Amino acid sequence: MRNIPLVDLVAQYHTIKDEIDSAISRVLESGRFILGPEVEEFEKSASQYIGTKFGIGVGSGTDAILLALDALGIGEGDEVITTPFTFIATTEAIRRRRAKVVFADIEDDTYNINPSEIEKHLTPKTKAILVVHLYGHPADMEAIMDIAKAHGLKVVEDCAQAFGAEYKGQKVGSIGDVGCFSFFPTKNLGCYGDGGLVTTNDEEVAKKIKSLRVHGATKKYTDYISDGYKSRLDALQAAILRVKLNYIEEWNERRREKARLYNEYLENAGLCLPVEKEGCKHIYYSYVVATQNREKLQKHLKEKGIETAIYYPIPLHLLSIYRDLGYKEGDFPVAEKCAKEVLSLPMYPELKDEDVKFICESILEIYGNTPI
Ligand SMILES: *Cc1c(COP(=O)(O)O)cnc(C)c1O
């Protein structure tokens, strides 16, 4: 029986093993493990790639959002509008700042926050919109930036799943006030531990984040801007990311090729397939289909040795820990429907075309269509 994983990090390591191994030993020989030249070099090339003046390496994607909100002055009494269809880290960061999470429903084709829903939830306390580019497809940034401008709001982009994705020629993470990236191993640009990056064109925000990540210090032991955090990108992860950054274009392109292949084979499968909106470059962190027969499909694929996953089975507004927010079933019908129907199929740059074919044939089997 085949065994096709959802992601295969070892396959990727083997394609760049020599470069990774020598980057790691370079760091070990340098004796510098936290921040330092490796991190600075990575920050420089990553921010250049994204298209912002500044890039600040931090401990994780979650911390990137947390420090970004802090640096933008978001805290108690403020409201932040975001999507209920995301990983909990997005809203966790808002709550850790003691700000209020306010959800707005999503679009049923891109799964991203719906700009026309945002406007319904604006109040005088709204301070920011926290956008998530889910699965690697950019949110509708033009409409979102228009709303933000009209109401004097900050825009934070959660780009954890979208390194290299583009909206109308601009990379995500360079459009709002601040971009937040995660280098968790399974992300499309991942390191071999935890890591994150904040991108911005705002010098003040960049400076604040640089202090916040080192306990709030501007000068070690003598000067602090505020209570801070201990959240740095480490030199080993930065050295690994410097190698991987050189491949990200190629890897994203391969993801797009796999997606095209899936789309072609699954055209008549009766599933809802991913879309790529005009002017957007989807990088397919995840290839997500939607169906009312999800359980049956997932079980069938498992029997065939194909791993799948559900991102995310419960929209955040229905989680028990968020009961205090006062939401109930039916408040965000699109997010609720998507949570019941989405299924992520295997996706990684090294995924073999024949495996994509096998996966699609297996899907078509249960839908009773003609095999490929
Ligand atoms: C992974 C992820 C995060 C958190 O990143 P970590 O590096 O794991 O802290 C935040 N938001 C989204 C949408 C993610 O997928």
C-alpha cells in the first residue's frame, strides 16, 4: 500500500542536505547562537524578498503577531476585527494583549475574511484589522486597506501560511502596517524549530519590536521602553532559513504545479476546488477541497494510505474558551459551513506527480466518476 503523507519535511531536507549541514556547522563553529550576524543577514534578505524596509526575526509566528500588536499600541479596551476561520494563534495574540476579538465572516471561495462583513462590526473601539492569508491565498487587501484608511485602523497581516504569496504584484506582508510570518517546520518556508518574522516599512514600529523581543531593552541592562518579551530568532534557524530562502520561489512554483494537476484531475469530481482570484498568487501552503461528504472521503483516502487533515474543524467563535465573547452557532454561517466541509490533501514541493494522480483516482473512485 502507498503511504502519502500530508507533508514530507525529510524529503525536502534530502534535496538540500549538504547546504543545510554546512550552514549548521558554520553556526556551531561561530559560537553565536541568539541573534547575531546570521539573523541580521536573514532579516535583510527576507525583508528584501517581501519588499519591506525592515524585517525583525522573532521566536515564532504567534510572537510575531503579539509583538506587532504591542508595537502598534493595541491593548486593553481596543477591538481587533479578524476571521473566525484561522489557527487559534491569531486570536490568542489579540487576547494576550487584553484586546477584544471581534469576528467577521469569511468568503466561501478563498476562505479569507470578507471585507463587506468587516464593516458590519466596526465600532468606535475598533483599532485594527488582523487579516489572515489562509492556506496561502491572499485576502482581499485592496478592499481591506480602503476600510482601514476610511476608519483610521491599523492592518496586521498574518502571513504564517503565505510566504511569497502576492496580491496585485505585492507580496503579502508588505501591504498592511505590519506582516507576521511563521517558520514553524510545516509552513511553506519552515525552519527546524520555532521561528518568526515581522515585516514593516514603519521605522518606529520596527524599532519597538527590536526592543520588545529583548525584554523591552533599547540598551542592555540600562534602558528599557516597556515590559517586553523574550522572543528571538536563533542563529541556527536563521542559517537554515538563509539556505531555504534561496529555494522558496522554486518550491512555491512547484506547489502551484501540483495544484494545477489536482485541479485538472478533479475538475469533474464534484468537489469544491481551490480558487485563485484575479491578481492573486496563491502559494498553496495547503490544497483544500470542500465537500459535504468529507467524512466518507477522508476515511476512504486513509484506507488508501493517503493522509489528509482538517484545518479547522471548529470555527473559533464556537470554541468553549471563547464563550465569554458571547457568540453562538449561526453567527458566522460561511465559516461554520466551511469548517464542516474542508479537507486538506497532501501538498509539498517534492510530492510526486504520480502520487497526485493516485490521490485523484482514489477520490474519483468514491464519487463513481470515470477514472483518469
Ligand atoms: C502557524 C500559524 C500561526 C502561528 O505560528 P507559530 O510559528 O506556530 O507560532 C499563526 N497564524 C496562522 C494562520 C498559522 O497557520
